[in-house]
Amino acid sequence: MTSIAQYLPVRWQQFNALTKPRVIQLIVFCALIGMVLAVPGVPSWAELRLGAIACLGIWLVSGAAAAFNCIVEKAIDARMKRTSWRPTAKGELSDRDTLLFSAILCLLGSFILYVWVNPLTMWLTFATFVGYAVIYTVILKPLTPQNIVIGGASGAMPPVLGWAAITGEVGPEALILFLIIFLWTPPHFWALALYRVEDYRKSGLPMLPVTHGNEFTRLQILLYTFVLLAACLMPFIYRMSGWFYLVSAVILSLMFCGYAWALWRNYSDELARKTFRFSLYHLSLLFAALLIDHYLWGAA
């Protein structure tokens, strides 16, 4: 007979899986970059404390959105190899338990942000929850192949949330960071959809490779990486970063364009996988370069 001590860790792992930890880590990292860039120079202890609290609140609400997404898409997840392991797809967690878990995380995160950060950050974070969990997951994703383009606005919000947490407003610098992630999202997800196309076909979701074919999707990825390259130059043009970021952004973005070009010219599932993986490195290293440059630029 299974003991409570054995049962709880497994249950905890199931609920933790609902929050999509790897995705949440990237969300919080991007929000943290927004916070750091909003502070000129080295942050004070008060700003560090505020940033830590804001990260916690954003993590909780983002986890709530991910859990809600698992409820809505449990039938789709069960048909896809990539997501069939999720606790909701396997029937390990009920809709009631998952919805309660999502509600608790959302309410707790919103309370923390409203009371200890500021109302603007709370409302922006809650709007992001609605944008992802409802507008994207429930409405856009099953209806249009442009789902990831329109719904990408929710995924691009983290640096805006971070900026608002520190400053209490949304500045043009935050909108530039938003634009970068917004333009990065389609080629990132379409590369994944290319080599997972049969999964998406079985799921019934109108992802671009399913509705418009492989070649058209590859062209869209290439075009988006060109536009993304231009957007990645904007922090330097707007003088919110210096030469270290510029060199890093140019190298990373040209590499992304190189992957997209190779994918467009000569497709293979393995190259699509490599393009998808590199897109993750691209965004992470780009924002890391912004972080490093912030202090180099400030000290210059």
C-alpha cells in the first residue's frame, strides 16, 4: 500500500509539471532582464527585494496560465507524442484539481503583485494570463494558423512586466524588448511545428505547416528572422545598450538567419530541430548580452 510519504512527492511532481517549469524559467528570466534594465546602475537592496517579490508573483501567475492551458488542451495533448506525458493528458490529475491549483496560483500571485509590487504590474500580469490561457489557448489556437503570431503578444510581455514592477510604468525600452520577443516567437514555434507536423495534424490544430505546407512555413521562418534581426538592433539605436550588445545581437541574429536560410534551401527534420534549439539560445544569450552590456554601458 502506498504511504502518504511516497504519495506526496509524486503528486507534487504532477502539479509542478502543469506549470511547464522550463517555459516559466525563460519567462521569469526575461522579466528579470526588464527589471534590471529599468534600474540605472547597480540596484539597491530595496530594488533587489522588489525584484525578487515581482519574480515570485510573475512565476505564480504564469504557472497558473500554464496549468489552465493543460486543462483546455488535455485531449489534444493526449494525441501528441510531445505532450502525452502531461498529468492532465494521462488522467492523473482531474480537471477540478487542476483548475483549483491554477486558481490558487493566480490569486496568490496577483495578491503578491498588487500588495507588494504595484497594481499596474498585477493588472498587466493578469491580462497576460487571460491573453494566453483564454484568448490564445481557447480562441486563437484552434481557429487560425496565425495563432502563434497573434498569441505571441502574451509571450512577449515578461520584460514589460519586469519594467513595470520597478518603475510603475511602461516605457519605450520595455516595448522594444516586447517587440523582440514578439518577432522571435513565430520562427521559434514554426521550426518546432515543422518536425512535429504529424503530431499537429493528428491533434487537429491549424498550425502553419499543416494548413500551408512545409515550404511556405520555411519561407515565413526566414522572413521573420530577417525582421527580427532589425528589431534586435533597436536597443542600440535607441541608446539603451552599447557596443557589446550590438556585436552580440548581430552575431546571434545572423546565426539565426543562417539556420533559417539553410532550412529554407534544404529541409530536414534534424535541421528543423537544430533551428528550434538555436532559437532558444538566441533569445537567452541576447537577453544575457543586454544584461552584461547594461553594466558595461553604465560604467562607460
